[in-house]
Amino acid sequence: MEFKHQATVTLAEVAEAAGVGESTVSRVLRNHGSFSGRTRERVMAAVERLGYVPNRIAGTLASTGSRLVAFVIPSLSNIVFPDVLRGASAVLEENRYQAVFSVTDYDPGQEEALAAAMLAWRPAAVMLAGYEHTEGTVKMLRASGCRVVELLDLDGDALDIAVGFSNRAAGRESATFLLERGYRRIGYVGHDLNRDTRAGKRFSSFCATLAARDAPLVGREIVAGASSVENGRLGLQRLLARISDLDAVYFSNDDMALGGYFHCLAEGIAVPSKLAIFGYNGLDIGRAMPQPLSTIRTPRVATGKIAAQLVVANAPPQTVDLGFELIEGATA
């Protein structure tokens, strides 16, 4: 699906759609001055239907073009998204663009609210994680007239530019790696798969690959809250309390896998001879473990860098597959 650039929705268009004057629309949006309740309903209905975003700096950037690039990201609790920002910031700063960011905590509704807030400043581009957005977010992005870059996922249809890799392929290769090393009783420890849709895609593909090889997932433990080392340790403890004869566990990411490794150290569970551990992301801390973590290394800095280069170059809509690297490590 190709991204169709649309002209920015104007105040005049909202006024025409609502059947009122521009000054009335302005009063309603600023919630200042006199207007009836019915008039407000008509104006807000038109705003929603057209995907209009009030321009907080109208006229300031119209002649020179915006130098802002907005990032709407899910989390700062691990190094993944800061790595993306680091890669992008170097390119943007070199080209005199200013990066601004906001954090959604994996909440689609919050992403929509933050995207609206960012778009009000008429950025040159908005960068978001993945393809899963609310209908309202998509409508605003299409109507904004700015570039849209979706990061860290290729399993879906891009709105404009996409830079990343296939999470489904990562899940499939993780499962294949464990199966080819003889593991058959495999479990999973992760965080909220409904909120972290990319982790959900990896998990779904992982399970499908196991099932296709007659080794279906034996059990899983989904820990409430964000992914963390602590939750990884807690999740593995709970999983093994229910199913003690697992021979491998796939974790939603390296933070969780590191917590699982700590649980094994504390309980005297030999890794990998008694229990194999496999992660995702390829964080530096995984390489520094006494036994380097078996995992998938993702190109996070490169994702940010290339995304920024495409924005600066005003490149045509495209999808850039950076792939990933399977790290054998020593825990599987």
C-alpha cells in the first residue's frame, strides 16, 4: 500500500465542512469566546472527520520549512529505543534538524494523543514504532502533509517509509535455532503481548514454527508490566514451578532473558545443559555475561540513522529491510 501525500488540512476546510466561519472554528478550538453547543459539535465532528490538527506555530514555519523531527516511541526503560534515537540524532544534528520525542508506554490511545500534540508543531517528519496505530492516528498522519517513518518492523503495510526488519522472521529463526539443537520441551517468558505488538508477532511466529515441527510450545508465563530483568527472573521462576522439565526457554527480549539467567544462577540450574536460554535484541550486556547470551541482534542504531537520512533527503516512500543477526552465544 503506497502512502498518498495529501495537502495539509486547513482551518478553512474545517470551517466549510462544519458550515461555519473560520473565526468560529478558531474560537471552538481555543475554547474561547461565544459559540453554541451545537456549533461546537459540528466543528469537532469536522475536525475528527478530516483529521485536522491545529497549527500552534502557524506562519512561523510556513515559509522556511520545519526543522523538527518528532519521535513517538513506546518506552525508554531499556536501551532499544535510545539506540534508535542515538542513530537518528547524529544525522539530524549534522543537517540542522531538531529531534523531539514523547513516550507512549505501549498505549495506542496515548500514541494517538502524543502524535496529535507533535503534529500541532508541523514537524518535517514523525517517526513511530511499528505499524499498529489507531484509526485516528492514521487519519491524522495521512492528513498532516509531513513524512511518516515507521520503525523496527516490516510485517505489515507502511504508511510512507518503513525501516527495520521482520519480527515474524526473527521469531521463526529463534525457534529453528533451538529445534536444530535438539530442544523439544520449550517454554516462553514474556511481557504484555497485546501492547507490545512486535513481541506478539515474534511469539506467534515462534509458536507456529514449533508446532510445524511437532514440538508445540509446552508452556508460557506472561508477566504483567513492562519488560525488565526482575520480571524475567520472576517469570522463569513461575514457569518452572509449574513445568519443571523444560529444556529451553525463549524470552521476549534480552532484559527478560538476563533475569532468567540470574534465576538459574540462584537456583543452581546449569545453563545450557539443564536449561537453555534464548533472548532477543542483542544488547551489549548479553555479550558481557559469564556465558554470552544466545539471542537475535537487531540493528537499532542503523535503523535510526537510515530513517533520518531518508527524511533529510526527502526520499520517496519505501521499505528498507536491514535484517538481523542470530548470535549463537553460549546459553543455548
